[in-house]
Amino acid sequence: MDLPETSCDVLVVGNGAAGCLASTLLAKRGYDVCMVSRGTTSTSLSTSRTSLSGVSRRKEVTQLLRGLGAAYGLFGSHPGKGEGITSLGSVVRQDLSSPHDWLCTGPERTAVLGLKGNADLDPDLLCRMAGRCDSIGECRPYWADLGLPSSIDAGGGPTITRESRVAVEELAEAISEMDEEMVIIPPLFLGPRHDLALSILERSSGRFIREAATPLSNPGRRLQACLERGALDSGCRLLGDRQVIGSLAQGHELREVRIMSGLREGTIRFGALVLATGNIVSGGLQVGCDGPYDPVFGLATDTCSTGSLRSPALTTALSVGIRNREGRAVRKDGSVMQNVWVAGSACPGLSYPLGRGLGHVASSALTIAEMVRGYL
Amino acid sequence: MTSRTMDGCIKCGACVRECPVLLQEGQDRFPGPRRLAVEGPRFNEELSALRSPLELCTTCARCTAACPSALPLPEALVQVRRLLYREKPRPERQENMLANIDGTLRTVLPSGPVTELPSTGDVLFFPGCIGHGRYPEGITSSLSLIRAVGGRPFAPQGWACCGSPLEKIGDEQRLARLEAHNKALFRGFDTVVTSCPGCTVQLRKRYGLDPQHIIEHIHGSGRLRRSSFDHGSPPIKVALHSPCHLARVVGPHTLEMARDLLDMVPGVDVVSTGLEDDCCGGGGGVASARPDVAERMAARKVQAAVEAGAELLLAPCPFCVINLGRTGLLNVQDLTVFLASRLLKAEGIYSPIP
């Protein structure tokens, strides 16, 4: 049994930051955009903190992200040069921040509250690391056993959900026993109103509440949900949990791909294709015995060394992306695919943690969306 | 498969965060897919110590969907189970199920009247043990829907269990016996329709058939439309459960088809519960091994549907219907039963809502 054939103007493969942003920009221009997603994106595993250092078209990127973040309580602070603090006590550059991000500002004395059973924030570790760093003030660790789940949906309505209200009350009670003016908590709340939940907690506890930057946790999921919502609201279709398994080329253009949905396969026809697949982290590239390769489209890869990690093997693997000439994908035989573009960390050198994160990915999505419009 | 899973794990913890059993039962009772499928085998842990948690995995595959490396964690966990049960007895209710198979070739003995199936026709309908023995109205409604889209459904006499429950609890010997029995009956038919997603997957993966779930069959026929349904029925608010083996194994398109079919029925308002994707708790042998856990998981879902204002909870899977229905908090129906009851000319619908 085959699935019914569908078609669209632009097919975007991947629903991480690059895929969602490119889809949003194109769908807003009136194109019929369809996004295929395989599952967990690297964006949803990220810290969601954004640096704009060295990003081209910085102003447009700022405007785009702040616009999409507004409805989701993200990027609401004044943009500007800032430094954020991670859950490991290290300092990261952060130009676009949300109101409750823990930045290198504010009062000197800080409480760090760990919640038993929540692995996102270890106050003892964080305080020990912060003690070695001059730019972070004095931190004191606290532990509380409140039996809270590691993520709580604050909802998207005018008020926060009942579940999150209960959590806020319990947290406020625990925090009221501390002396410090600022309290760092693990990121707990999800949904567009997560920011409101934190504001209520600030009001009821009388302290500044901040979150450290934690990867593999709720901040990345919030960002993912925010960008996905933006794409859907602008009219883009999302085919979730599906995988591209093959393609059909006509000369130097791709006309259709085969996608797999569980036990079934189907065909999607399109005018233009945007590969926002990420590299080896998200499965856009796979690692074979000769290094990373493109498993579906027969595209060439390039290596771009922008930094190095402790593991040389991982550094090599993450430096590899899909070869492209002015945004268009290049095949193994060197020919340029006329209607296939590469966006985000699928491009060599843009992959986090070697690349420089969301700012650069967003800038890439902006540029590619314009090129696609020019082609269509 | 286990070694691929062990090597592929990047320890990100996404599976631990998503696992609905862990969320419900807590880390002490169920340490989650990573511990059981990756770390347990990697460090050669004593299997008997993992016995109780191993029984709790519903094989819902939420972990695989969340895994950045898309590792087949449920399959790996089932392999660990297989090793565990090689020497040790199983939970009592699973032993009963095996006794049923040895006696009747089916996992359950009918608890009441069963729906008789025609023995000739042009669409082979595989009823499945749960539908046949516990949910006859689900069989009746599937037959009505197949007829409504122009088919003449029949079932081969003497069909046996597809083997899906045996696969989940790791009983290879009996599995091979059932497969040999069914394969002889299916010879000559390559299109089969099932109403239980577990059967759909099993018939595809182990029999080499191209089975269709009933939702795919009736939607794919293109013969149902708004005018096929009764416009005089009272409006109703329903919640739609997303069965794990349908949504994540047969494919996510099935749930889009289900929504599409519900949209055709006049007066239906589908409410969102926020927990649609969570497992009902009954799969993977949990309903038989640990009914208390299965019921707790079901109650959480049903409660969310009640709070969302649903008057009826629909699931396109008889197994989920039975497990969700155990809570008694809300009417639960197979989607096919609901659709058939709203057809303009429904044939053979005689059973009231359970």
C-alpha cells in the first residue's frame, strides 16, 4: 500500500531551527511549504541561548527571532551584548536573551536551588565551578525535595495551568527560606506561558528568579516549540515522524522524494527543496568507514574546521557538512543541483558546538529563503 | 540489534525524559529504556534484578521517537526480556495466555458472544484475538465499514493469533508455530485488513504480507465522505487516543487519516487533551503482567480526556479500548465502532457501547 501522492512549492527537510525559520519566511510569502520531520531536532536539545557575534544580517536575524519569540515568552529582553551562565558554571556569550535567563549581571549573592530527582541543575557542582570564575558572584547551594516532575506545562492560555500553579506555590515556599536576592532554579516550565509562571514565582517569593543555560533540557524544547508554532501559524504543513528515503532527479533538478511513514511509503513532488537536515547529530549525514556521507541524495560533503573538541573523531565528524555552491547543493560528480538548497547546520562549519549556534543558523535560513524565492 | 543500540546511545537522556511509564511510576520502579536496553546489557547486569522493571515496558516506542539517534530501544529491551525468560517462569497471567495459545491457538478465550465472520468474500479481514474474544462490536463495525466502502469481508476458518504478544514477551517457539499455521491459511492473499495495529505490524514484519489497518483501508478507498454519515445525530465532544503501535509503527499518517474521517462525521468536535500521544499502558505484555500499572497509566489519560470536556474517548485499536475502558471513568469506543454507528446505512450494528 502506497500513501497518496502530495505536492508543494517548497519541501523543507528537517524541522529544527533552520527548517522552521526557512519555512516560516517562505510560507509568509504565500508559497505552499511542506516540512518533513524525523523526530528529535538538535534545536530541541540545545540551550536555546543565542549569540549574534559575527552573524551577517544581524538586524534581520534579531527581528525575526524576537518576532517569533514574542508569543512564546522568548527573546523578550533588550538585545545587546551579554554573557549567560551555563549549568556547569561556564560563561557563554549571549546577545538575545529571555527575561529569566541567568546573565552575568545583578546582585552578587545568589542562591542555586537543586531539586531532588531533577538532573538539569546540580547546585553543588554549579557553585563549585562558579567559585573559580571571577565574573560570577558568590553562589550558595540549596537542595529541596518537592517531588516535582522535570517538566511542567504552563500552557498557552491567559493564565498558567493548575499543575504549574501548584509547582510555583511549592517553589515559592522553599525559596522563602533563603537569604539571597537571586535564586537560580532548573528550567521546569514549558509552553508559551513558561515566562508567566516564572514571573508569578518572582512576585510570590520576592526574589529574582533565573535559569542557567542547560542543554538536553526544557529551554531547547521551548525554542523548538516556539519556532515550530511560528512555521505552522504562517501556513506551513508539517509531516511529523517521517523520513526521506530516496529521491528522483531530472537533469540537474530534483522533482520528487520518497518518504517513509511507518510501514508505508509515499511520494512528495515539489518545485524547490531545502535541506535543513543538520549533519551527523540530527542524521542529515551518517558516519561510514570513510567518514560522514549523505545517505539519501548522493551529495558531496566538505570539511570546515572552525574549532576543535576534546575528541578528534567527533571534531572531524562535526566539521563535515553538505557541499554547496552559493547555497545550492553539489552532487558527488561536482554538478550543482539547481533547485536544492542547504540551510543551517547541514552547511559545513555551522554545526554546534563547533559552529556558533542559532544566530548563524537563522542567518543561513534567511539567506536561503531569499534564494529560493528568487528561483521560484 | 542490542549491540547497535548499546553503541549508538549518546546518553542524552531524551528517552528517560519522554518515557510515559517512568513518568507515571517513578524512577525507582522503572528506571527507563536507557538503563534496561543499553546500560543493563552493556555492564552485564544480573537479569533477575531487572525482572520487575523489564515487565513494565509497554513497547510504546516513545523513546525511539525521542532518541536523536532513533535507536530501536523497545526491540532491544524485548531482546533482554527474551534472555530473562529463557530460564525463568513468566508472570501468572502471561502463563495463562500461553496456555490459551497451546489449547486454542489464540491468546484469549471469548468472554461472551462472538461476532460470526463470513468465510468467503474478497477482502480478507483478520479479526485478532482481542477483538474476537473481548470486543465483538469492534469486529462487527469493521465488517460494516469494509462493506460500506464496497468490499465483501471474510476471515479464514481456524485463524490463529498473529503472534504479536509472543514477540513482545519473547516466546520464539510458540511464535514460529503460530506463524506456520497462519501462513498456510493466508496463502494466495496478499492484501489483508486488520483492526488491531499489533496484528497489522506483525503480519507485515513476520509474514511478508501488505496488511492494511482498517483506518487505512476505509480512508484509502476514498469512498467515505460527509454524505456517507448521518446528519441527524446529536453533536458530541470526543477525544482521540493515538495508539502507539498504530501511530509510531504502522505510521503517523494513520492518525491524520483518523482525524480526517472524524472530520467527515457531522456534529463531532474533537477536543485536545494534551496526552494524546501517551501510551494507554496496556501494550508490551504489561496489561497481563502488571494490570495495576496498566490501569494507572490508563486512568491518567482518561482523566485528561474528562478534564478536556470529552464525552467519549475514541481509540483506533481494540487493545487500547479494553485497557482504557477498565478505568470506568468515561465511555471508550473503538473509532470503527463510532464511525459505523454514524454511517447512514449501517449494517449489522447490534452491540451497544460497552
